[in-house]
Amino acid sequence: MACRRLLACASALGLLGAGPPAPIELRTLDGAAIRITRGPAEPDVVLHFWASWCRECAEELPSLGRAAQACDPARVRVIAVNIGEEPERVQAFLTQHAFELTVLLDPGGKAWRRAGLWGVPSNLLWTAQGVSTSAGQTSAQRWRERLEGLGCAPLAAGASGSAQP
């Protein structure tokens, strides 16, 4: 099952065969098109897919945001991608839940499905070494470790926030 998901993800992103990976098409809250790419001179990308109705997502987004503050955007981009919800609903969620991440929209969940992901929250890490995916809630500690592994600075003592299971 995991192998099939990885193959689906690699295939959807154009990582199998010749040529560069295909850009991931997303939207801003204002509706502007955004293309996420990962070329040789571009930073690693962490896409965290979430939905406003997902309790685990609401718990995880602040800890991911805190961990992402240690990342230099020229080296690692961390983006929270809402799956298939209307901009007004996403904006209402953002008003109620404070976190510091770039938020983009995946209309209809197209990018999420093309990447072979399932469930929320789920993640796509796109680095020079390739693409990896994961699903399920990630603890604050695990996010710090993952982002440090990508070259983000370790968080200062006391800045870790609350840990998630």
C-alpha cells in the first residue's frame, strides 16, 4: 500500500521518467494561482494538507507554525494547504485559530489527490532527494526534528510550545 502511494505520488508529480517534476497548482485566499515548484536552485517544500473540520489539524497547525519559524524561507518553505474548502470558510477558521504559516487553497483537493495522499492532516515533503508523504497528526517534537533535518535552525529553549501526541 505504501509503495503504491509513493509511486502514485512520484508519478503525479512527474518524478518518474525524464524531465523536471510538475509544479503543484494551488490558490491564494484571494483566488490567485500559485505554482509550487522544487528545482535544483529552489528551497525544499513542506506542504501540510488540512481541513477546517479536522480537530487534529486545528491542534497541529500552531505547533507546525512555531517549528516553521526556525526555517529560512530561502532554504525551506512550509505551507499549510487547505483541501477543497471555500475561501470564506478558511478565512473564518484562520480568524479563530492563530498560527504563523502561509495558507494556500487546493480547490477540489486536486493536488492532494494527485499526490496520492489520504486522510487529514497529511504532508508532502519535496526535497532534493525526492518526495515523501505522511498522513496523520504529527507531534510538535516530530515537526521540530523533521524541519531541523531539512536545515532549519533548532528552536530556542522555551519556544517549543505544547507537544501533541
